[in-house]
Amino acid sequence: MSATKLLGIYSDGMVFQRNKEIIIEGTESVLPEVKVTFADTVKTAAVENGKFKAVLPPYDVMRGETLKVEGSDTIEVTDVCVGDVFMLAGQSNMELPVVRTVDLNKDEIEAKDYPEVRQFQLVPDYELPLKGEESICAFPDGKWIKATGEDKYDFSAIGFYAAKRIYEKTGVPIGLILNAQGGATIEAYMSEEDNEAAGTKEDDIAPFRGKGAIKDYLARCEQNTITWRGNTVVKDFDLEAALADAKDVELPGIVVTGFSGSIWFVKEFELDTVPEGQCLLKLGDLIDADVTYVNGVEVGRTEYQYPPRKYYFDGSILKTGKNIISTRLIIELGKGGFVPGHPYYLETEFGKIDLTGTWKMVPEKKLDDFVPGKLAQMIPLTLYYAALIPLRNFAVSQIWWCQGESNSGEPEGYDKKMILMFKKMREMYGDVPAIIIKIADYINPLTFETEVPEGWREVQRLQDEAPNYIDNVKVVSSPCPDPIHELHPQNKSGIGADVAKASLEF
């Protein structure tokens, strides 16, 4: 094991913020000091309690530099740029990758590579200290990727579509720090004192404090999920025989109520000719998890509701005459089905086969409702310690914030929480501008409502008014999705264009 180590963000292809001090941090377990070399600067940094921090002067735009650290071991970080760095924080609509937007933006994605647009995705090490103690989170190893080839598809979609436009205007290397987590609450990004000021109860945090407490909790939740889903399986279940008692249902629709567990949906269709090459099965949005088969061959599976079902398979599994699509759906909370408004079809070289209409529905195993645990990023303080503090010495030029869905159930005080959070972020990263991406309209299909809920509207209103109570901030609106039941609108290119415009106006 190396005696000299840099924090995980210092890796090949990284980008430093231009015209601001550059801080290099790491650990050294043997020597009392290390030597840090970057461009024309050489610094000696003392080691205290096994850690070192070297402060380098600001630089203007640079490319292709090497960062060298000499201690017990010698580390070289190559292909380093100095340009503009943007912090991307929030929840799933910020985290959503480019690959989820291919349907709308394939030509734009593939049109050009951007090797000087780069992304580092922070994977949090979730640990909460005991009250009054310092952070115990480690900075995990990670890598920078470039907006080239297949790596483009792993970028934050909002980040990519915004950054490429900014780069086309400025020609300055861009670094994106993707610091968003699906399902995150704003309280997760807030400090101890700010959570207290906002009314968060210590009783809601205490069970997760201490080394390993969150990891143990998450492990128990995972095992509960495995056990519950395992109980949905009926050994030697004979689907063909069960179809004799099947019920006809019209899909798409939320056609299951009062039932949690496993249930099958079966659709027959006819083919005159077997297609060659790749076929695409689109099953829109299903609630909750599915495994889908064509003629008994598994073509895809998704473990939770929100990703669009796009299952590619070789046409050789199809046949002339009758073919069968069978989807085993796991329903967790008593309601489920095929969400209306999404695409449901099979596409082959001969065109599209519409899959809406009558399907057969067959229950496999009914259970009590699944009781999910919390995601770590829903717990107050977690991302403050695991995602913000680890980066507090890494300079950025702007903060882009896309969050609010997870707070729509209790929107009261969301404005105060944003005030406190941005104030703390700016204490960490400097008085930098911020862009707030307002949450898009959404109606949960399980509610059968026809209007966007009041709590959702209140978060949107408070986000719209943010420039009235937070300095140096702009608000960008997300377009109304089609369908309204889509929590993750694919039109991230349009949002990226608006973010880029706002960013360049600062």
C-alpha cells in the first residue's frame, strides 16, 4: 500500500479552477514533508497527523500539465487542465446521465467530442460523526472522464449539454464535479447548525451517527429488499397453466390496486416474417420492478420504477406466427401497472408494432406491502459531510443546484433552507454565483390526480422567488414534461442551453 496518497479527486485528466489558489491535499504515512510540483511552481508541504496540504498560486488557462507529488512514493497526475469548474448538486434530475436522453438527442450527442470537457463523479462515503465531533468521511477514489466516445453517456445530462455550449463560447477547459444523488433532500446538504435552525430534530439523525452506523443500516435495508423480493417467487410457477385463469386488462394503465407482490402481464402478437438484427422493445414506465421476456428469453430487467424500459435484443428469438411478450412485475406498495403516456411498442426492421391494448394479467404471489428504508441521501447531514466537506478546498466558479422533488411533501421553510445551504456552500467554496434549476411539473400516476400537487407547486414558487432572497443567483425553468407522469424529463438539452446562457451572463 502506498505511503503517499492524494485525495481521490486528484487524478489524471483533472481540471483546476483558473485564477484561484490551487490546493493539493493528501496523506503521507512516513516522511515529515512532501514536495509538490505543478507547472513552474514547487512547494514543500509539511505533514501533520499524516495529512498534507500544499497551496499553489492561481493560474490562467492551462492544458496538458502534470502534477507531481514526491514523498515516500512519487505520484504523477497527468493531462491536467486549468479552466472553469462547476459544482453540480441536487438529486436525480441533475444526476440523470446522457444515456437516458438518447431518444431525443442522439444526433447532438454524437455530433462532436469535447475532450476538454471533463467530469468527476463523487461517490459519497456515508458516515455521520457523533454530535460535536469532526467529519469521519473518507474521500473515495474516483476518476475524471472526458466528453468523448462512450464516456459522454456517463455525464450528467444537464452538465454535458450546458458545458459543451459554454465551451463552444469560451474555448476554456471545463470541469464538472457531479455531486448529486437521486432522492436527496436539501437537509442532507445542510450543516449541523443549519439543520437545527431549520427545525430538524436530532432524534431523526441520532440513529445514524457513529462509525459504520449508516453502512450497517443500508446493509439491513438491502437485505430486507432481497428477502422481500425473494418471497415474491413461487417455485416452479407455471405461467402457461396460470394463463387459463388470466384476466384481460387494457394497458397502459394503473391496473393493479390492493396487491403487492409479483404479477405477470402477457401480450401475444403475430409476425409474418422474422426480422434480422437488433430489435427494440419499449415498455415505457412500469411500477415498480420488472423482468421481461420475449418468447421465454429474458431481454431486460429494471430494479425500480423510474428508468424508461428500453430493451434491445436480437431478432433471432422471434418467429413467424405467434410471439409472446411476458413481463414479471414486482409491485411494492399495493398499486402498479404500466404508466400512461409513455411509449409501448416493439420496433423491428419492418417497423413498429403497437403494444397498447389488451394484455393478460396473472398474479404469482401476494405479499404484505414492502416497507422501504431510507436512502442515505435522504438523511439530514449525510451529503454535507460526505459530499461538501471533502471538497471544501477545491475551488469552483459556480454552483448548479437541481433539487426539490424530495422536499415537496413538506415544502414549508424550503426557502429558509436554501438560504442557509447556499450561505454555507459559499463559506466553503467562496462567494460564487449559483444557478437553481426549478423542478418540472409532475403528477404521481399512483395518485390518479389531474393537477400538480400543492406541495410541488410551493417548491416551484419558492425556487422562482430565490433571486429575491439569495444574492447572485439565477433560476432556470425545466420544461413541462410530456407525459406529466415523467419524473425525469428527457429534454435535458433544452435545460442545458438555459443553464449555459445563465452561466455566461454572470
